[in-house]
Amino acid sequence: MSELSDLYQEVVLDHGKRPRNFGPLPGETHHAEGLNPLCGDHFVVHARVDGGRLAEVRFEGSGCAISKASASVMTGVVKGKTAEEVDRIFERFHRLVTEGPAQDDEEALGKLAVFGGVHEYPTRVKCASLAWHALRQALRGEAAPVSTE
């Protein structure tokens, strides 16, 4: 098994079992719900925006290890970013999980680069990107739940 595969499994298992930034967010300014009807993943992403930047991001809900790990890592990566910066990170992350790693993804995406193996399992792309879609929906102030279907 390659080092990246080992790291992927380690990060997914760790964040899946002990998700960071999990739970409600008192004083939230934005939130959105994300559903993946195919596998039953269901998350609510909470955000507090202060001065145009994400001061705090948390999530609640349930899902598979990949969806929970992706949401957990996402909350750490996007903290302090603007909505435009979140969009750019999401676009790069989405390309990573759908097409596979690019040469500079590890530097550009940091810890998110471990999800590069997801592209080999197309049904897991929706799991890995669900919380991201919910976060973007929240930052746009759109109330309707977002679905990956």
C-alpha cells in the first residue's frame, strides 16, 4: 500500500471516529443542510461570519466515515477564509476527488490532499463533497437543503 493510501486511511479513520468541530454553533450567522439520499449521509453545517471571514465553522449529523472525515477536515481548512476563498478551495478539492491529484495539490490543499484517492471510487465523491456543498449553500444564504442527487 502506498504512503498516500496509508495516510488517507489514517486521516479518514481518525476524523471519522473523532470529528473535529462537531456540534451546534451558538451565535451562528449561517447554516445549511446537506443530504445524500443515495447513502443516507445527512449533515447540517453551521457558520459564523465576522468581518467577511469564517470565524467559526461546525457541523452536525451522521454519515459514512468519508463524509464525516471530509466535513471534519473541511472545518479546519476553511476557518478564517472568505466565501470567495472557500469557493476556490472547493473547486480544487472537487477536481481532486473527481479527477485525481494534480502535481501541486499537496501544497495547495494541505491536509485535504489525502482525499485524492476518492476519485477511484466515483460513488464516494458525493460523500466527500456533501459538507462542502452545504457550506457553500450556507454562505450564499440559501435556505433550501442541498442534495448531492
